[in-house]
Amino acid sequence: MPARFVSIADVAETLSISSRQAYGLVTSGELPAIKVGKSWRIELTELEAYIQRQYADSQARVAAGDFGDEDER
């Protein structure tokens, strides 16, 4: 049976971001998660939905002509 949940560290690795940034996505509510004991767990389907939302947001920004990204400067 494949794993249903992943850890903050797994999310960080998948998205190529820091664990702190992944934790921020969870605590802000952008990435739904559950707390099991002292650890946060993210359902794989929620992670995939988050990624799809980011694609849709990016496509909308490009369509609107918003190519600027202050994070990359």
C-alpha cells in the first residue's frame, strides 16, 4: 500500500524549498495538513492539489502579462 501522507521535509524536497518555507505553507493554510503527535503530515492528494493551484495561478499571471518575480531577483 503506497504512503498516504508525507512529512514537512518531504514537501520541502518535492517543492525544492526549505523546511521553514514548507512549514509556512502549512501554518498559513495554503497547504492543508494534519498534526499527528508533534509532527505535521500532508496528504499526497493535498500536495498535488497545491501544485496544480500554483500552475493555474502562474498561468493566470502570465496571461495577464505579469512576468515579474521579485523572488528571483
